[in-house]
Amino acid sequence: MSRAMTGSYLGAVSALVERVPLDDRVPESERVGLLVEVEGAMSAAESVARRIDDGSPDESTLADSLYAR
């Protein structure tokens, strides 16, 4: 269930962030910052999911999942 929720949240955020580069009212530095933040969150979530799927979760996996959240 939590993977589905994470995927849903990332999908919703990604859809919103995709609209930002098209809006010239938003400064370029903020547009780039948003894209970097979303990519970082996606990478962190994928890393945690991979470690769980591999069957090797440990305390650092919990810490990383909280960070990604």
C-alpha cells in the first residue's frame, strides 16, 4: 500500500512540476530547483524500494525512507 501511495504522490507532484517550465512568470532558478528536488525524491524512493525488494532492509533503509518521505 505504501508503495502505491508513494507512486501516486510522486506522479501528482511530477505532473504539477512539469507545468512549471512552461510558466515564464516563475524564475528560471526556481524552475530548475523544483525539477532537481523531484528527481532527488524519485531517486531516493526508488533506492529504498530496491533495497526492500532485494530483501535487505535495515535501519538505514528506515532512515532513508523517512528522508524520502
